[in-house]
Amino acid sequence: MEFFLDTANLDQIREVNELGLLDGVTTNPTLMSREGGDWREQASLICDAVDGPVSLEVIGTTHEEMIKEAKDLVSFGPNVVVKIPMIPEGMKALKELREREIKTNVTLVFSPSQALLAAKLGATYVSPFVGRLDGLGQSGMESVDQMRTIFDNYSFATKILVASVRHPMHVIESGLIGADVVTLPYATIMQLMQHPLTDKGLATFLADWEAFQNE
Ligand code: E4P
């Protein structure tokens, strides 16, 4: 399973990269706006800092606008993946972007039927937002499970990129289902490493060793 970081923050990106855990980055207009400043400069710095794919999202809502923006976004680096919203105009744009061999990430996906359409149109990634579905009392992971079955039934190459991740159980369940990628907020990736028994065990080992040295 690949780990992407769901952020536009360069410090977080560099820190997770140093851990050796960074396979890629996903951004969105909200995450970009949180960083402030010149978004073009920020996008360019992110693309340079990451070896893997970096998703940058279009703002336009017509396919003409999306195509125009996509052509601009790919100039930030060879690792750019253009994020397209799951709306009819987005589907039109997908077809053309596939013909131009521009990688795409279909975002704001909330149902297996939406994922199926994106896969049929040759999206590189499809991003189900599991946390937002859970928030409505629906099971985000059940949707991802259905997407996995559908994609496997038809050997779609589109990768399932689990997004809107809220906690480590979303990551564990993604692994059990066989999702290709999870995109994680910085706090969640750090949470994956932690266990109180690890900290307690290490403290005991070090204390015992120190006592042994002082015998
Ligand atoms: C994915 O690419 C999105 O940026 C992200 O996961 C959205 O999640 P949210 O529900 O935390 O905003």
C-alpha cells in the first residue's frame, strides 16, 4: 500500500519524507489556502520536494476550464497528477486528459457508481472520501470494499486512493480491503507509529540497562 500525505505544508512533507514513508502528496484548494502566500510558488516547491506523484486540483467547473488548468498544472513538474471533481464536466475532461496522457485523480467520490465511471474513463486514481461519508452515518470503508470488487471484476487499472482519512482504523481497513493508496493527514501518519506499550517497554529497557551499568 502506498502512503500519500494529504497536505500542502512543506515542513510536514519534508518530515515524512525523512522518515522514508512518503510515496506522494495530495493537495486540494482548502489545503493550499491554509498555507497562504503564492499558491504557484507553493505548488512548485511541493513538486520539487516529492519524488512521487503530487495531486494538484483544478478550480474550473467546465471541461474547457479544467483542460486549460490541467495544461498549466502539469508545467509544475513531471510528477503532477491533475485532480478533477466527480461532476459531468469533469468526466468530459477526463477523456481528453487521458488522450493527452495527463495523469488524473478523480476527487470528491462518495459512491461505487461514481468510482466505476471514473475507472471506465481511465482515471489514474479515484479518491473515495471515507471520513466525510462516516460523518453522515454511512460506511466509507464499505464503499471502498465495493469499489475494490468492481475494479477487480473488470481489471480496471485505476488505483483506489482512500481519502478523507480520520484515524488509523481507516488505514488498517484500507489494507485489509486492498486499497492501492491511502492519503493521510500528518497527524494520522504519526499516530500509526505510536503505541503506549512501545513507549513503556522502551522506558523499562533503558531504566534496567542504566541500573545494570551502575551496579
Ligand atoms: C484528498 O485528496 C482530499 O484532499 C482530502 O482527503 C479531503 O479530506 P477532508 O475530508 O479531511 O477534507
